[in-house]
Amino acid sequence: MKTLLLILIFFIAGCASPIDWKEKTVHDIISKTTKNKHVRAITQFEVKSVGVASGTESGRWYLNSGLNYRSSFSLNVHLTPKVVSQFSQKYNIKNEAELLGKKIKVKGTALAKTYCVKFGCPVRVNQNTPEMYLQTQLLITDLNNISLQ
């Protein structure tokens, strides 16, 4: 019984331990996410391209480390509408294009997602495979996890 209690205590203590956030380069983050790993990291980069979501994702901003957001070498940071509003107010930014060429620092969990370029996803059995690309994304849901440098 004592052994079970000790195991339970160590398990709970392990779950309650803080996340070890480490500074990583964009390259390090992308190389680990492409191996199907989630990467908790702090990184900074110059915003080289931007975008705004529409439809069900309306109000989100996308800040990318690469010129082409579809490049597997680009880290794509997604800001929720709430964070967009707070971030815009804090830094007096009217639209996402004002961030081009600016350096940002972000903290979050990056993961790789596969997207389809052509109509036809998800791929059906016995049909041609549509063109796909891998994108590394980091979602920002809290203003404390992004800053202008």
C-alpha cells in the first residue's frame, strides 16, 4: 500500500511540474515538428509574410517567418481574434501588414499540420493524391505569449 501511495505522489508531482520553456531557433522548431513531435518553445524572428483568416477562422492573423507560408521552412504563428485585438491596442497596430519586417518573440507549442492545395482532401481510396504541404504552426491564445522586439 505504501508503494502505491508513493507512486501516486510522484505521479502527481510530475504532472504538476512547470513546463520547461527553452529558447529555440525557428529551424530547430521546424526540424523537430516534422518528426511528428510537438515542440514547446520560445523563439523570435522577423515577420516576412502575413495573412488574415476568413470564413470560420475570421479575425485571425497569421505571422510567418518565411516569405511563403506554404514552405515547410516557415513557422506560422496564429493569433486568435482576442489576441489580435489586444495586440493591436497594445502596440497601436491597425493591420497585420504593419508587422512586416518587424521582429516578434513568441512562446507556445508548435506542431506540424498537413494541408491540401487542391480540391479533393481528404484523399479518397483509389484516387490521385492531391498536392499536399506541411506547415509548422504555433497558436497564440494569450497576449503574454507574444511581443514586439
